[in-house]
Amino acid sequence: MSAPLFDALLRLGDDRLVLGHRTSEWCGHAPILEEDIALANIALDHIGQANLLLQYAGAVEGGGRDQDALAYFRDAIEYRNALICELPRGDFAVTIARHFFHGLYSVLQWEALSNSQDATIAGIAAKALKESRYHVRHAGEWVIRLGDGTDESHARAQAAVHLLWPYTGELFLQPVDESALVAAGLTADVSTLEGAWRATVDDVLHRATLTAPDGVWMQRGGRAGRHTEHLGHLLAEMQIVARSHPGAQW
Amino acid sequence: MTPNSPERSWPLWEVFTQGRDGEPHQHAGSVHATDAEHALQNARDVYARRNEAVNLWVVPSAAITASTPEDMGPFFDPANDKAYRHPQFYKVPKGVKVF
């Protein structure tokens, strides 16, 4: 069961690592000082979650790889994050809409995983749940303000929803090789989370005077290592120092 | 109008943090925000992200009435020669070690 558990932990950890790194790109560029700090906090929360998840993934794998080896010495094809996490940061509306969509997914995931029979997963989930609840509160309030704001902010928020929507379906695709883990109560079946996710999304979009597109083709591939061109660029930037100076201490 | 000109910036809010249950809220600083919930979130991110607080107040800065430098004399000076307003003439009972 260790190989499926390793893969499941990579899916969890890689989502947070890639989204955390993407979010860190806002550092020094956010629209106002307060938001700059908020986004940096959120980025660090994600990277902190990834740190715990990849550390545990390395331990489960039992091959001597720690979280740094997994973060800095895997290529894009070995990453298991959902595509929505790696898309370019876009404008502020895209960043906010993505944090709302993925944050809400995370809350539901952590709620389920905090009951995991695996004590380490349950512990990480309980800690991450508090963080993700705040991320959703932050992003959700912004979705409503941008959508129900000025003509400009409404147009940008609606464009962000349209851009990201085709990437939301992949979040709820349950990998076949995880079924034994789900049956044993170790991990959660993400396909069961979609109903609750959609209900909250519809409620917030409605309050934001925004609409979700209907019947669009859903992208997939990230969970199988088939990524967009954007992940390679992100990893190149994230990994360059560790790869140029392997084992360096600072 | 530049993006940072006063006409375009969001209202200012004063932030008060309570370090522990039972302690008084103390002024921590200020944030810009569009409304109360937004101010609360910004205050959390700027002033309470390192475990500094268990509770937050945000107050519109415009709602605060402050004394002015001109008030200095009439407000505060008269206290100096009215020693009877200070409680140092009371004998502290034996056993009270707080003072």
C-alpha cells in the first residue's frame, strides 16, 4: 500500500507546493500593502503544508528522499498537482478566484482527512484545515467585492471564473489506485466532495453577481504528470538554486 | 488623481489587539480597508499573524475624536498642582505587596 499512499501524498503536497510558489510571486506586487502581506501569508501556509506532506511522503516511500529532494529534484512529469495550481498567476481576480476554488476544495479535503485512520495525515489535515478556512474567507470576501464592485472589477472577476472553470473538474477525479486507501479510511474520495463544493461556489458566485460557465470541457492531466507548459517554467525558477548548489546550507 | 491619492484610497481603520483573554485591547496600528469585515481580515494579516492576539477590534479612524495640542493646557496641566488627586497619601495595609 506504500506506493499508492506515496502517490496520494504527492497529489496533496504538490498542489500546495505549486500553488504556494505561484502565490509567492505576488510578494511586493500586490495592489496594497495589506494584501501583499495577506498573500505572502497564504503562500507560506501552502508551502508549510507542502513541507509536512512531502516530508511524510518521503518517509512512506522509504527511499531516503526528504521533502527537499521531492520538491527540488523532481521534474514536471513527476509532479502530481492539479493543473489549476500551476496556471500563471494572472491578474488579482485570477489569483483570488483560484484561491477561492482551490481553497474551498482544500477545506472539504482537510475536513475529510482529519478523520483519517493514519494519525500523521489526520494531524496535518487538522492543522491545515484552520489555515484553509481562513484562505476561503479571505478569497470569498474578495470574490464578492470584485464581482459586485465596479464594471472593471466585475468584468475581470467574470473572466477569471471563465478562465479557471475548465480546470476545476480535475480536482474531483478520484484516482483508481487510491481505492484501497479510501476503503481503509486512510484517505478521502475527492469525488464525494464535489456536491458540497459546487453548492458553496454557486452561493458565493450568485452573491458576487457572477456566473459559472455551463457544459465546458474539463481539462485534466496534472494528476498523471501531464502538465501545461507553465509548470516547467515555475519549477525552473523554484529549483535553480537547489540544483546549482546541491546540499548547500544557509 | 494618482492611485495613492487620498481621494482614491480606502478608508482608514484603527486596529486594537487583545493579547490574552482578560487583557485590555491595545492600539496596534491602522489598516486601509473597504469595510469592517475587510478591515478585520487586513488587521489579522498585518497585526495578528504571529500569535499576537486572541481578539481584534477595528474602528473607523474617522469615528475617533482626539484631543488637540491646544487642549494640552486646559486638559492636562491643572492636574499637576492638585496632589490630592493622586492616591499616594493612603497608607497601604500590611500584607498588600502589589505596590
